[in-house]
Amino acid sequence: MKLPTSILLSLMTVASVSSFSQTPFSVARSTSTRLYISSWGAKGPPSRRVEEDPDPETKIQSYLKAPEPIAARSNLDGTVLVSGWVNSKERTDETIFSFLNDEEAPFKFSKISAFVDDMSFAKKRLISRKSRYSGLLDKLDFVEATEPGALPTAEQLDGVKSWVINLGTDVEKISHVADLAKSTSVENIAVLITDGQSVDTPKMKEAVSSLEGCGKTFTVVAVGKIAETPEGQVPYKLTYANDVSSDTLVPSNATYSRDESLRILAECLSLESTCNKAIVFEEVTDVNATEYKLIKGLREGGYTRPQELDHMIVKGAAVSLVLSTFYMFVYFEAKSKYIYVCFFEILLE
């Protein structure tokens, strides 16, 4: 939630004045000249010492609320169709299926269908000891495309409730996805766009408009060039696709972890807060960036990945930047913890 500039300035004025006036919240100064002759030293025993508030720039998690339950979509059951994976000889592409089968996730899918170019090849890639032990094989089904690279037909989408799609850089196919979904049982659509530096931003915005008009719930996740770094290793920032002003979705040198992109896609499918949004994710390596500090703080504060992502979608780094900047002002000018807490509640409630 953004505060009007007038309110922010008023709060700052209160903070500044409080440092020079006596209020119920002022910190009384000691004028005692007693000598402390004790083994504890001049500060007295530890029980009488008051620790200074930590610097929010270095310990931002100290100012975050405890994680709370978040809203998940209510229709994450039935059949989910997964298309655009299990066509490469270089990898198994089992990760996205594992995320959709995760027992700790809100997914209650009774069937997970792999829509593939070559069914016999895909079965060799996905039928493994890991998929057997995880229970994935109990739900796994295979559907073969009419030709390599084709989208499923309306008949193949019959009975499908959620559709998870990897389109690479082919954003023009998004409009075909929207047209197909209109006349089928599909309720949720989750699309992954990769190599965003090769994606034309106006075309992306046009594609998103087609999804907005199909009457289905959708989420589009766009990232840079795929890298093989581990999931969760690098913090991220997000931008809504309609707010991107450059010619391409991400800078030319942008990369993104493969497993992290799949994690984000799966979590976006599950969250209520990501409904009907197209979001561009970029890795953040600058340790001084607000997003870097916030992501680290959320994780150190015990936030799960869905809670973390929901926080970034709903509140984002901009709130935490204002919060941190204002608190630093209050800390140095007014030394008033009460004023800070009031402002914190205004921002996050």
C-alpha cells in the first residue's frame, strides 16, 4: 500500500519534533552521578542494559511480521496437463512434475498428464525410481501431440482443469492457448516464457491481452536465458509485463535458474495473488539491492517459498524500501520506537 506524500511528510515531522520535546514516549536521560563499583563495570549488570535496535539495512527481517497462512486457489484438483517438456535428450524434465506432485503444496491433482511429442521417449525419461517412490507414477499419464511442437487439440484438453505450458520464446502461441482454452474445461493456465531478452515487449503485451479476454484464470512467468544454477541460490526482483518499458522483457545479459523458474511457475499456479498476472522475474546479485535484502530477510524469518512469493507480489520491495528509509530517519532523529511501530503497521496492514 502506498502512502500519500502528505501523510509521509507529516509522520516525518512528528518524528523530528519528538526528538526535541517531552512526550510519553521520550527516553529519559539519566543524570545520576553514582559510581558503579561492581564487577559488571559502569553499565551495571546485564539485566539493566538496553540493547539498541538493530539496523534494518543489515537485519531487515527484524522488522517483518511473522509469516501467516496465504490464500491458495480453490480449484487445484482434477487433471493438470503439462506441455512443452520431456522432449529433450539432455535432461529428464522431471522437476516440474515433482513440484506439481509435492505433498506439501496445495495441489490435489488426481492426474498429471504429460503432453509430449514422443510418448515412448517420454516414458523412458519420466518413469524412474524417484517417480515411483514419490507417488508420481500413480498419477502420471501421457498424451502424444499430433505432430512435434503442436499444442493439444480441444479434444485432448477435454477434462483438463489446469494447463501448465512451456512456450520458450514463442509468445505468439499464447493467443492460440487462449483460443483453445475458451471452449474447453480448462480453468487455470500457467505459462513459462524463457530467454526474455529475445521476446518483443509489445508482442508480449498483446499476448497477455488475449489471455485476459479468454475468461480463464492465467499466470504468465517470464525469465531470462536459462542457466543451470541451483534453485533458490540467487534472490530475484519482479516486474509486471505491462510495466516493462524496454524493447525486450529483460536485459540482454539476464539469466535465470532452470529449477528456480519451474519452482516460481508452480507456486504462481497455486497462489490466489498471482491470478491474471504476467510477471517478469530477474535475478538480483547486488547484495545492497533492496530486493536482495528483502528476500534474504524473508527466508531467514522463516517464510516458505509460497509465503515469500506472495509477499513479493502483494507488498513487494517498494514497501520495505520506504519502511527501511523512514525507520532510519526516525532512529537517528527521534530515537522513538513507538513512532516506527505505528508507521510499520500502516504500511503492512
